[in-house]
Amino acid sequence: MDPFQQLLLRRRSTRRYTGELLTPDQTRALLESALLSPTSKNSRSWEFIAVEEKKMLEALSRCKPNSGGLLAGAALAVVVLGNPLDSDAWIEDASIAAINMQLQAESLGLGSCWVQVRNRSYSDSMSAGEYINDLLGIPMPLEVLCVVAFGVKEKERPSAAL
């Protein structure tokens, strides 16, 4: 089996982390992998916000009452944004960038988990995206697609099966 296919099989969603901080080189590698991702017509319609501060990670974890909690235990969360005015393919562009970061994390021996935000609710009167926009001061027309959590895996999970 080739190394890339092995990487794909090893990558699993990780929801529990040891609490260890990432090194600056690890953080840089994750962000660079997003910036290297392809976009429709080279529009680069995505943007990223890296969050490492513990109190902000805890606040981000409240974006979705039932499934955002894992963000509080992450060493790094990357908010993945897109600009619908730059490209009608912003969702696809931002999704490719997010999975690039997740594959980079696995190649570094780190865990990751995608937390879906777009079209999800924070409460009956506010979307998860609006909550994050308010929390981080994200300007219009940027939209939050997801938040990806990263950290040192608490335990290794078995590889996926084909």
C-alpha cells in the first residue's frame, strides 16, 4: 500500500487530546497546508483564524451545544471561513483547505476533528456561525464553514477499513 493511502486510512476524527501545546513548527505546517490548497479559478476565497488561547477555545466550544465541546480540549482550533463574493465555490474551496489541514495533522502524528458550523444552530435564535462571528469579530461577507480542532491524541485509534 502506498504511503498516501496509509495516511488516509490512519486519519480518524480525534475528540480527546492530551493538553500538550503544539510547537510553532506544527502550527505553521498546519496553516501552510491550508494555504497550499487549490481553489476554483485560484480565487483563494478562504480565510483562517487560528485560536490557541485556552479561554477563547472554551468560548468557541460553546458554538454548538451538543458537539462543539471537544474544542475546549484542543491545543489549536482553526476557524475556516469563506467569502461567497469571491467565489461561488467557496464552500468547496474551504472544505479542501480543511481536509488538507487534517491530513497534514495526521502526517505530523497529531489528531484533528472537523466541527461543522455552516447551517448549524447555536440556539433557537442564533446560528453557530453568527455566534462565532460575534465572538471573533468576523466581518461580513465572510461565512464560517467549520472549525477544525487539533492536538496531541489522547489515544491512537485503529485505522479505518476500506
